[in-house]
Amino acid sequence: MHSPPLTLGILGGGQLARMTAQAAQRLGVRVAILDAAPGSPAAQVTPLEFVGRWQDAGAVRRFAAACDVVTLENEFIDAEVLAALEAEGKPVHPGAAAVARIQDKLVQKQVLARAQLAVAPFAPVAAAADALACGREFGYPFLLKARRDAYDGNGNRTVRAPEEVGPAMEALGYPARALYAERHVPFRAELATLVARGRDGDTRSYPLVESRQERHICKWVLAPARVDGRIRALAGELARAAAETVGAVGIVGVELFLGPEDAVLINELAPRPHNTGHYSIEACATSQFENHVRAVLGWPLGDPDLIVPAAAMVNLLGRREGPARLDDLPAALGRGRAKLHLYGKAESRVGRKLGHVTVVGDDADACLREALAVDAALTL
Amino acid sequence: MHSPPLTLGILGGGQLARMTAQAAQRLGVRVAILDAAPGSPAAQVTPLEFVGRWQDAGAVRRFAAACDVVTLENEFIDAEVLAALEAEGKPVHPGAAAVARIQDKLVQKQVLARAQLAVAPFAPVAAAADALACGREFGYPFLLKARRDAYDGNGNRTVRAPEEVGPAMEALGYPARALYAERHVPFRAELATLVARGRDGDTRSYPLVESRQERHICKWVLAPARVDGRIRALAGELARAAAETVGAVGIVGVELFLGPEDAVLINELAPRPHNTGHYSIEACATSQFENHVRAVLGWPLGDPDLIVPAAAMVNLLGRREGPARLDDLPAALGRGRAKLHLYGKAESRVGRKLGHVTVVGDDADACLREALAVDAALTL
């Protein structure tokens, strides 16, 4: 590390970049943001704003020139853009190779399966005939998924019968968009965890949490998960092995299914801080954002353990279209111990993540009730 | 409150403004900074930087025009500058009247004494004869203090004998600088607390903490203070009454002496977040910075209670002159659960506050040991 202040560049300017930026700044690190839109959530918290698309090589190069290390807030940025930066000698973490193993979800599943890590059965779908073959093999319902650029369920379709294959493929953007199929897992719970992995390969595992999705969007997270020690250990080991297998540096978000007979399967990886880890800002000795920063800068990782018995995080999702309304905010703030996080998004949309609220305490259920009450009091 | 995002303006761009800015941003509030120097600690965390002195009415007006509400990070800004903004209809909190009751420390003591709140005996010093009279009345040693613009002990002198009066007055800048005298309190401990006071007069009291000064600069803070319930109640009541007496909106930092026979005296007030309250970022349900923001915006105050059994905060003070060195940072970060805060100051100076470190846990002494170990590992 050199003595003048470091500048960390983040590709993308959404809420994950915003919270990563604030963690970096607390460590005395300056932050530069590249986003296609001016005034992005992250650009509101730093003077070093670059406006441009990651597809614009010139914009990326100008941005990177201002940064000592480059990281990213989503896995949609093509790994080749990262590889080009690496070729010019710029440290990029997670690196192009790790992102390439994750950003195409079919490749991700293949990489995990090759390492004998538990995932639901899956298969490539190059044509309708492939999907119909999956229906026969996996049974109905099964899932059709976009291989890339999917988030909050917008790249998933449940196929309940052979005649739904065509419409589902079309709805997902086939043939322009490449697809794959997955067996449906009748899960008892959705679990998640985070692994921080340093440049030196050192890892730290966050607590296992429960998450609840509504309409394919994460609605709430409870920490720690209400499962027994065996499941906890299994999930922790699976997540650590997955992070090592993809070779990512930084936070790896790991979504898991708790399936029949207490089987634990990896649902999906993300090479970055993850929505299911927001609770760590208040509830852990080192937040996921701080450990992401430490990892990508090559610094030692911090303790990820809970500093409180329990925590609940509820996403504040838009319920309307139009300018975000903050009128209810003061009233919602009057409700006890909840910690509110708003992302500075000017426009609301139904289901858009506009903020989140975290409550820490002795009892996870009580925390969740309190956080949900704040959510109910707001109509952003 | 109106629906477009609010902008909070902060007069001053040091670490208190920086941490206040980050708390405001978490609530979705934008932050503008006015500081005489470009690239101040707070200007590193927002794109809305205004460079200018608070003595420059035009600069203040341009800054205020960009803000919905104006607050401040120190009490050196002349109350008349705040009064001018108020006269133009700009909400300023704390307001000119409250700041005027605090920024002149002689006036502050007079206001507190008139309200029958416990302070050490004091007297104005307009000439050397007044100081000598104080020596006779208070006994030696006694304290000579600058009435304004003093911080970290730079406006205090201990006078041990009559012949020290002249040199002490000169060292403090007399006659250009107005002075007053205070009886020396042989305190057993220095205590501190914070009161958050809303625009509606609602107050919330933070835990009582112990602080340790070295060479008149706060070195560490322990929360909660290791004193009995009677002292705790006395201090809490004194602090709340003081905040109400000065009529400040926002955080009021209250430094206290625990004197002989368990007497509790007010040492000094500050109409803003205070160094002794930095521990609240990690250790309290609502940090002092968030409650300052809530208060000045007219929002309900948050719960100030500890969410952990104990916390220790150690200031990271410069030990050398020259560019701040961050070389030791990675090694220091390897030390357990400490939460490091660096303020982005490019230049180190002996005694300059460059950052702080907070450790939370079950045992206050263990927290303090851990935080001091991080401090010892750094030579910023």
C-alpha cells in the first residue's frame, strides 16, 4: 500500500456501490464511481463521479486512470471489459476470470457441479426441444432461466406443462437471450450467507441467514437462520468451497436452498456484496461492505461475527410509479430502534429497491416485526 | 417535509461534518459542505462542495441557497452569521441564539450558573488585576481560559502562582483575545454525555461515558461510565437541563467533572456532535450523528441506548508532522474486531485528530485494551 490516499473505483453506481463507498470512506479510502446515469445513488456520496457506460471502452479507461483498484457492484459487466483493464495492469477484483465463472449462470452451475458442490440438476437449452427434454427428465414444474443479466426474478420462468415452454422462452427473450433449465427444488426455506475472500485466498464466513422472497424479490432477511448446527455447518462449508472454486476476491454472496430431507443446495452466487448481507452493517463486527473493500485492496479481513444476538432486514420496495415520496419518513422514524437506509433514488417503481431497514436485538422474530412495521408505515 | 430529496448544509468540513454527512446520506438526505479549504474531510464524501470562509457573507449565502436546512460542526462560526441566515428565512439549527449562549465560554458559564446548574466558580478577566483577584479567591492553581475559539486545550492555561498570570495571559493572546478565569476542580474522573434535542423540544439522553484527556486532547472514551446509579442520574439530569437552558436543537455534547465528594459539575457544552460520542456509531441504536440530523430536520429522535454491553473509543492522533502515512493500516486492521474510522486528512500534525477506533463487546476494559492496541500499531 502506498502513502497517498488510495482511490477505489466501483463499476456501477447503485445502492451496493453506495454502501461499499461509505465503508471505504470510513477507512480513509476515496471512491470513484462509473455509472451510465448522472447522480446515481453512489455518485451522491462522492465527488469522484464518472458518467459513462461500461460498454464504452474510453469511458472505462478514463475512470480506471483515476483509481488504484477497480471493483464492481454487479456481475453484468462483461468479463472481457475487466480483462482489458487487467491487461493494462490495473488491479481489478473480483477479476475477469472469476466474474466469467459467475456471470453466465449456466457456466456457474457447470463450474460448481464440476467441483462436486450441490446444485439442482440443470441443462443447457439451445432450442425448444431441449426444454421439452428437461421437462421429461426433471418433471413439471421446472424452471427456465436466462443465462445472463437476470436479477430479482426478471430472468426466471416456471414452466408447468409442455405447452408453456414456447411462451416462457419467448418471455425470457429467446432466441436473442441464451437460456438454461433447472429442476424445481421444493425448498423448505431459502438460506443465504456471505464469504469474504482476500487476495491471498484467506476466507471469512458470515452467519447463515434466512431470506424470504416475494414475487422473486428479497423481502426480508433474518439473522441467524433458525436451523440446526448440522445445516449451518453444511451451508458454511458449501459456501466457502464455492467461493474458492470460482476464485473470486471480495464478498461472494451465496444463495442456498434448504431442500427435502435437510439437503442444502447452492441456488446462485454473486461476486459482490449481496442484498441478504445488508444486516451486517449494524449486526456484525465487520460489515460485508467493509470486508469487500478490505479484500479488494489486499488488506486483512475483519471479523464477520454477529455483535448482537439477532437481526432482521426488510427491503423497502417501491409500491408505486413516479417520483419517490419521502413524506412518510418522519412518521416511520418515530418507530423505535429501526435503522433506516435510503438509497437516494429519485424515482419509485413497483418492486424497486429504494432502501432497507435493519433492527437488531435479542429476538429475531421481534426484530422482524419491528422492521416490517416500519416498512408498512412507508409508501415510498 | 417536502418530497424531493432534502439537502442539509453543514458549515465546516471536518470529521464531525463528515460523519454527520454519512448519517444524513443513509437517511436519503443530500449534503452540502462549506469549508475554507477545498477537499476537506466532509467534502470527500459528497459532490456538493462549496469552498469559502464563513466570514464571507457572499459565500455563505451561495451555500445556503443550495440547502433546505443549515447546521454546523463547530461553535466558532459567529452567531451573527447564523442570525443573518435566519433573517433571510433559512432554517438554521442550532440557531443563532443558542450558539451565542455557548460560543463565548464566559457567557456559557453565566447562562448555566443563572439556571442554577453546577459549574466551577468562574469570573471575567478584563485585566491582570482581575486574574490576580481570582488567584486570591479561587486559590492556586486556577485556570485562565480564552472565551472563544478554543479547542483541544489550546485556549487554556493553568496558573500556579501570581507571577504566572502575565505570561499565561500573553500566551492565550491577551489583550486581542478576551479571557476568563475558573477555579481548578480536582476531579476524580472526566465524564461526558450527549443530549439530542428536537425542534419541538423533545430530548433523548445518551449513556454517561468516561473520557480521558492527554495533553488536553481526548484520548479515549469508555461507555458506559464505571460510576454508580446516583452519579449517572445526576449527570443525566444536569445535561438535559443544560441542553434545555441553552435551547439548542441537535446534539449537545456535555463534558462533566466528577469532583470531590461525588459532586458532578458541567465543564463545557458544545452545540454539535462531540468527540466523546463517536462510540455511538457502532454502540447505540441511533448514533449521535443520526440524531443530530433528525433533530435539525425536525424529524423524530431515535433511541440513544446502547445495543451492546460496552464500547471503547480511542482517538488516532498524529504523532509526526508531514503527509499522513497509511502504511501501517493493513497491519492494524489485522487486529480483531476494531472498527477503524479515518477522516481523509492528508497532513499529519502532532496531536491532530486523524481518525478513531471503536471496539464493542461485553467488557469495557477489554474493549479499551483492544482499541489501544490498534492505536499503538499505527503511526499516522
